[in-house]
Amino acid sequence: MKQTFNIPEGCKIVTMEQIDNQIITTFEAEEKYIPKVGDCVKLIAGIKVFFGIIREIDKDVLRFYVFFESGKICDKFFGSWRIGIVACTETKITPKELQAEFNKTGYEYDFETNTARKLRWKPKEGEKYYLMYADGHISFFHNTLGCVDNALISLGNCFKTEEEAEKFRDYIKKYNPDEE
């Protein structure tokens, strides 16, 4: 016995099951996500992947707070995208999922201020790090997770390499020249 039927447009799942002498066919409709202001979203357009938080919807254009594309923060942390472009899919994600995506790119997202900032490197226990003393001298410690280590890390006076610490010292000197 052969049975032919049309699958309705927008149908995501077709289930066929036999119950006694009957074949039951069930069609489950695909739920279309409708973007809303404040949603965390993932957009896929061709081979590019975009992430952000929708701040405004103007006709068919989405505008984002902090927005990044394929692992790179976009300029000025804003972007816009047209809804319904061919081969573009919008998917709602959780704030936790968005934060995880930002972290993969080396950034952290602040949901209160809608800004992204570069994650600071933090040494693991026992790992060597460099710091700058008040006189500009560069030295190193091994992270013992003590209060001095934690204070240096939280103040941003903790660098993975001696070169990074020297760049920081040069930056500080640029804005605080020695008095003559």
C-alpha cells in the first residue's frame, strides 16, 4: 500500500506511527522566532555568525547593544541587521549563553551598562606573573592566591609577560613624566 501526502509549509516534524490497522500521521509546525527588544540573539547569515542584544526594532531592522561577528567585536559595539534576509536565522539565546560566547572572544559583557570589556588575564595558582612597582621596577611573583596577589590582579597590575608589564610602565610614564 502506498500513501502520498503533501507536507504543509513551515512543518518541522512529520511523525508516522501504526496503531493497530491504522497509520497515524502527525505534522508539527515550526515555531518562528519573533525578535523582541532586550532579547539575546544569535544570527546566522551564510557562513557568518553574529551575537548581540536587541536594543531597537525599526520596521524590519534589528539594532544591537554590544554585537560581535564571527569571534570579533564590531566597531563601537553596535550593529544592525535586517530581519528576514534570505538564509538568515535569528535564534533567541539566554544571557548565560551570550556571556559564554563573549568570553570565547576574550571579552566580558556587562548587562547593566550594555558594554563589553576585554577580559583581564588571571594567573592560575602557582603560575608566574609580572607586576610593576611604584618606582617603575618590573618584577615577578608566583600566584599563591593570597591577598597581595588578589589585590594586584584586581587592580590590573598583573601581566603574563615581562614585555606586557613594560608596555604598561611606558604607558604610565607617558602620562606621568618625571619632574625635572
